[in-house]
Amino acid sequence: MLILLAFIIVFHITSAALLFISTIDNAWWVGDNFYTDVWRMCSTNTSTCMAITDQFREYQSIQAVQATMILSTIFCCVAFLVFILQLFRLKQGERFVLTSIIQLLSCLCVMIAASIYTDRHEELHKSHEYSFEVSEGHYGYSFVLAWIAFAFTLISGVMYLVLRKRK
């Protein structure tokens, strides 16, 4: 039982780390001379970065991605704290339902964020408000980590739903 508990804790912490990295790191869309995420775009040639502000046509889409990624990260951290509390408060044989619900909300938020970015990436990167050309690029590792975090939080949420507290 102790090994299972350690595995669940490591799995949850890994999910949270993936969410933090994919939310913060600047590699959702990359190219030969630029990299961009949901916060700013940077040119590797001139080493300058520009914040994504409301001057962009697709700013509402970017804000939706920003908000849902932040919510996902917060839900994942709250789910971990609730799990630790339930670990000491639940009676034997009860399930970690509250932890599971919060973790599945985190899963839903990261799925929404990555789905919006996937759907709107053409409009986001063909905007004329960029100071350099970003349409010729591909998805970066932060975007991939967001989808991996989706899978991890989904699996974690289901694990908590199935898990019962034992001695």
C-alpha cells in the first residue's frame, strides 16, 4: 500500500510540474528565428520579446488559453492538498471522490486550453500585429507537455476515483 501511495503522489506531482512548465515556458509555437507562447513572443535573431496584449485580434482566444491553463494548474495543486488532507481524515474504505473531482476539473481546463490553441493557431499566428513573421512554425514542446498533462491529470483523476483508503 505504501508503494501505491508513493506512486500516486509522484504521479500527481509530475502532473503539476507538467502543468507549470507548459503554462510558464515560452515554447507553444516555435520556428527557426522565433518562439512564442500564450504570454509573449520572442525573436531569437534580435533577442527581443514582446508581450501579447489586447492589440492582437485574437487576444480573447489567448486570454481564454491563459485563464484555463492557470485554472488547471491551480486545480491540480488544490487537488494534491485535498488528497493529503483526505489521506488523514477519511475513514477506512472511503474513496477520494473530492480529490478526483478537483483533478478532473484540472483535466478539463487543460483540455480546453490546448483545444482552443489548436483550433485558433492559424488565426493567432497569421496576425499582422506581430513585429516578425510567425506563421511558418510548428507546435513546441510546451504545447505537447500541455496535452501530456491532460492525459496525466485524467489518469490521476480516475485513479483517485477508484482508490479506497486502506490500512
